[in-house]
Amino acid sequence: MSITTLEQLPAGSRVLVDGTRSDVIDHDVLEAIEAFRRAAPARGIALELRDVRTVALAGH
């Protein structure tokens, strides 16, 4: 799933990002997930992260 796909999700969606079977998640991907996590509530999107660490975004 790309950040473009995440941005195109309709308001009110429920999203699960499951990292339980991932050995490594690229830092750029973690940043994209974090940006989406921060924006999701304003769009009424319920986001659940499983075994995905959060990262600090530059400038935030």
C-alpha cells in the first residue's frame, strides 16, 4: 500500500497496518505511516497499527 493509496481512502474508513510479519520496515515507509496516522482523525479514519513503531517527523 502506498501513501497515495492511503491519501485516497474515503473519510470514515477503518485501516489496519499489520507489521507483525515484517522483518524490516524502511524508515521512509515509517514516516509515511506516521504522517497518515496524524492526519487520519481529521478525516474520521480509524487507524490501527500492529507491531509498527512510530517515528518522529522532521519539523514536528
